[in-house]
Amino acid sequence: MKRTTLCILAVFLCAASTQPDRRWEIAFTSPDKALSRNAVTPERMLVRVIRGCVSTFCGAFYDLSSMNVCKELVAAANRGVDVRLVTDDDNFSGDCVTMLLEAGIPVVHDEGAGLMHNKFAVIDGETVFTGSYNTTDNGETRNNNNALVFHSREMAEIYLAEFDEMFSEGIFGNRRESGPFAGLNKRYHVEVDGIDINVYFAPEDNVEKIIYNRISKAGKSVYFMYFSFTSDQIGELLIDMHSKGLKVAGVIESRGSGSEHSEYTKLKIEGVHVKKDVNRHVMHHKVIIIDGHTVITGSYNLSGNASMKNDENLLVINSGEIARIYMEEFNRIYPGGKKWE
């Protein structure tokens, strides 16, 4: 298998800066804003890696409805790429899925109670694409989203094992692993350009506990952006961190923030600097930034369904540079113009 040696660009706020030695890339959407032809967005980044694919493309996408993406997948299959896909049962329909199936591309869908909520792909066994971005028009043009690409064979192997569990074995929302020795042989850690990254999947890896433990070790600050935040445990932890004098601030999607399950009202009452987003569409991020050095991101919302039912993926990235890029996004969407650091 030919190893990818292409240099890539680090991107924030949809603007590129030349960094020829990097093996990672980040992109954000900019809803309702005009973009230049060269601006890098999640969809454009995904389309580019599909066009560069030479042997295999394994994608697990909650929603497959972007014609731009689906046309590129069909083109890849037509030039001999082995394209395999997984999607959620609720979205196993529509023009894009029909086009994929008619092109002979296998699309497996879950049939369980939870969602196949992932948004990741493994390209040529060398590259991983992941983040909060659904492959939809709204996900690209209207909603706040982030996406990442890592060129790492080790990371690709971890994600490919999860993909094969769904595609080949039909296992979704895996809770089979239990007991004191569960997961001992499972690989979680990789290093990319000297950056320590841990990869986790819900529900089997007890992701809520992992996030809780990471936040509890914060020494200065915790910032968050979430589409859905209903975890009482993490909500109470953030209140505790705020009461101890740490900088704690967040943005929560306005839809659903007033429900009895949302942590928004409780956080607000306890003095945490939390605000509803002002995007008239959807603020779809799932991000935590800790101490200006650690970024937690992926498909995982802070909710019971994400923790116990859905198939989800999560990255814990230890990098001051990547944290800075995500803080730029946080400050861009935090209502009222206040800049946090």
C-alpha cells in the first residue's frame, strides 16, 4: 500500500497557513459567510481526501446526503477504489444513498435502538477524517462544525477496527466487553508529529468517565461547545470547577437548551459563563478545551444516549497549538464578543 507523503495545511477559521511538515489538518464551517474558492471547509477537505484515495475508503457517517460527497465516492469507486460505508438506519434513504447503492457501493446500516452517530472515514489505511461534521448540505453551509484529518497508519488501524466491527460483524453500540481484563489489549494511544492523542469509542470505552476524569484534572480553564449537554455528572463537575476559581465558559446549542434535561439552566444559575449560541441554524460542535493544551472532540455529545446507546468516537488531543486553533473558534462563536484565553 502506497504511503501518503503529501504535505498538508493547518487550518483555522477556514483560512490556511502553510506548514509543509504537518501530518494533521483542521477545518471549521463558517455559516452564512461568503467563502473564497481556496477556503478549506469540512466538506472540501473530505472531498479532497476522497479524490486522493487510491485503494480503500471506509466511511461511517450518521447522515449521507451531500451530493458533492456522494458523487466523489461514486467517482472513486469507478476508478477502482474499494468504497465501503456505514450509516444510521434513520438515514438509510434519499437520493445520495440510492446513488451509492446503484453504483454498487455497499452501505450497511444499524438496526439497533441507538444511533450510528459516527462521522469518520479511513482512507487507504493511512489517513483518518473525523469530527462533528455530518455529510449534509446543512452540515457544511449552515451549522457550526469542525473536522480533522490525521495522516497516521496507527490511528487508521484503530478506526478501521471500529469500522469493521460495524460493517463486517454488524455490531453497533458494543457493550460486550466487561470484567477486570476488558480492553487490556486494545490500543488507544497514538503519536502524530509528537502530539499525544487518545482515541475512544462509545459506549464500550465508558467515554463519559474519560471526559469527567480529564476535566477534573484541569488547573486553569475549561471551555466547551456542545450541541447537546444533558450529563448531570459533567454539569456538576463544571460547577465545582467554577466554584474553585477556574475559568469555565461554554456555548450550548439554543434548541433544546430550555428542556428539563439540559444542563444550561443549572450552569447559568450557578454562575458558569454559559451562553446559548446565536447561529439561527445549529451549533453542532462537540468540543472541550482544557488548560489551553488539551482538546476533546469528535461525534460525542454530553448525553446519556451518547454514553450508553449510540456508536460514537472521541479524540483527546494534547497539543497547545491545536488547542489554540480551537480557542479561536470558541472565541468566534461565543456570544457578546468577549475573548477568553
